[in-house]
Amino acid sequence: MTHPALACALSLLLILPGCGAQPTPAMLGATRTEVARGGHDYVVFQKGRRVEIIRLGYVRPGEHQAVRATMIDLIPEVTGCRLRETSLTGDSGEMRAIVSCPKR
């Protein structure tokens, strides 16, 4: 017999991988761009001046620094805007930042 809380947790673990990368609530309605670089997949969300980038999949030990650098490089590449580096938060799994975009 399985404990109800354990059964619930296991069910959640089976459901979540199918959800894919989802933005934080503040980024709902953001433009979504999927990018592959260096054997890893990323999703970049942009809403106005705010950006969120999420790495998908597994990263082996020792790869985190390179993945983080790739994520930082992808922000201006995908958005066409300049990254405000002092606003950058997060790690090799998920980052958030503010960008300065040229007026169009």
C-alpha cells in the first residue's frame, strides 16, 4: 500500500516533464523563442524590457559555467537588445534580466 502523499508526489513528477519550459507568472504573454546551442536547448521569454531564459535538460558537472556564459550571450542575440548586466540574476538553469532596446 502506498502512502497518499507519496502517490501524489510521484504523480506530479510524471506530469511535470510534459509541461516544458513555462515563464514565471510575471512573464505570461511574453514572446517565446527556442534556441539550441552547444548541445543544449534554451527558451528565451521577453516581455518589454524583462527577459527570462531557461535551460532545458541535463547539464553534466563541470558544464555549468559554460552554460551560464551561453545563456548570457543568448539574451542580446535573441532579443536584439543590450543586457543590463547589473540586473542579471539566476544560475545555469534559469536567469532573469533587464534589457535596453533601441527605439523602433
